[in-house]
Amino acid sequence: MISIFDHLSSIIIGSAVILILMVAQHRSSHASVEQVATHSVKAKTLVFGHWIERDILDLGKNLGRNRFRFKPPTTDSLGNTSTFHFYSDSTCVSGCSFPSGVNVAVGDTARLHTRYRLVPTERANLRDASGQRVSRQLMKLERDVSETYVNNGVAPDPIETKWRADRWTIGTLSSFNIEMLERDGRPARHSDGTVNVESGDYIFVKFSVVPEWILDPENYIREIYWSTTLKVRPYWEPPKVST
């Protein structure tokens, strides 16, 4: 009888030790995956933010004053910016040849078009402020580029088949917004609420990114928010003050 109790005690102690080791291994694996997910979402957010800043700072490059540099961004039903078309000019000092088939002679100009398209991808269950899991739509930003020939300062928009996808993209966006601001920080809008591209002196960009791996228990970082406000190249010559 004593021998049986000894064996039972050994089995119970051994099972407890194995359970403790399994729990420790699971937590270690969870911590490793979370560390990778956290590093990945931080890196992707910073790189994507750098791409956005580079695009906005180049917006309107080589265009003269009093010239439109972008079209009003469109908004989807969730309040996200669904499309944004902007451009700059390239002065071809030694001639240019582009993948779109546009060939520009020496000294002529090509218009460089860039288009953002927000494309829905999948849904993910994320915790809200109250701690409840809610289904959120994730999105991917597609960046397309193309070129057209400038004739007497006018360039047509590219036809749809001439747009080509660029490598700059990110696929785990939970929000994406672009807003035109006036000099005092107010939204640049007409009285009917439409965007007033003529009074847009600044561009405000805001987006949020979620980790690629949604863990349970919850990730240490649930969502990363990024925003910036950048000056648009001037639209008009300031009035001269007579002295």
C-alpha cells in the first residue's frame, strides 16, 4: 500500500512539474512572437510614414505657382481617404523615357502622377477601449504611378491601363486620412463642405496600423497611430506690400 502511494505521489509531482514547464514554454513562445510582432509593426509604421512624407514633400515639384498640385481626396463610408491623386513635373534636361510609354524630348516636361488607393483586405477582431473584441476592417494602401506629356502647361490624366503599381505599400492599416488645412489650421473647405484645393496650404496625414499577428492574450501594442502636417509648395505669389 505504501508503495502505491509513493507511485501516486511521484506521478502527481511529475505531472505538476511537466505542467509548470509547459506553461513556462507557452509563455516564452508567446513573448517571443509578441516581440517579433511589436518590432515588425513599429518598423513598418515608421517606414510607411517616411514614404508618405517623401511623397508630400515632393508634391508639386517643378510646378510653377498658382498651379494645382493635387485633386481633392475622396472619402469612403467609414471616413477613410479612399483615393488621393497628386502630381509633380519632371524637366527632362537630356530627354526622358518612362515605363508608361511616354517619351519626352530634351527640354520638354513630363507630369509625374501618383495615386493612393485604399483597398479593403480582411477583418480582424480587435479590442476596443472597453476591452470588448469588435470586428474591424483592415485595409491596404495601393500606390500607383504614371506619366503624361505636358503641352503648354496642360497634361491629361493617365488612362487606367497606364497606371502601374509601385512597391510602396502596407497591408494592415486600420485607418487612413488625408485632410487639407488652411494657414490657420482649419480644414480647407467650401461652404458646401467640399475640399477647396486653392486654399490648402498644409496637408495633414493620419493613419493607424495593427500588428500582423493578433495574439490572445492581447498584444502589448494593439495599434500604432502616426500623424504629420506638412507644408504644400506655395500656390500663389504673396501680395507685395508698398512702402
